[in-house]
Amino acid sequence: MTFAIDAVAIGLAATVPLGLRGQYRLILGGWAIYFGSLLCFWISAGQSPAELPLFYVNAAKVAGGYTRAMSLN
């Protein structure tokens, strides 16, 4: 989950300079490659594309409970 958030944040940081130079096709191409690759790897792992949003919802729940679980003695 953290990697996905980091990848999107880096992608957004990379698109700002391109957007300022008006290179919108390059921005769209980069995002299409990112999300297309994500979908291809997801399918190649034997997962249904319809389950991808549910995966992120559940991953957020697991990550949200991490700090509380680690503070238990």
C-alpha cells in the first residue's frame, strides 16, 4: 500500500514540470503506462480486475491498524 502511494506521489511530482511546459501527451502516456502495468501485473497474478479497488480498501484498513497493534504490550 505504501509503495502505491509513493509511486503516485512521485508520479504527480514528475508531472508538474511537464504540465508547466505543456507536454500533456507525455503526462497522459506516463500515467497510462503506470496504470496499464498495474492492471497487467494484477491480472498476471491471477486476480480479477474487479477486485482491485477492494484490495486497496482492505489494505488501507490493515495499514490503519498497524500503529495500534504495534503499541500493545
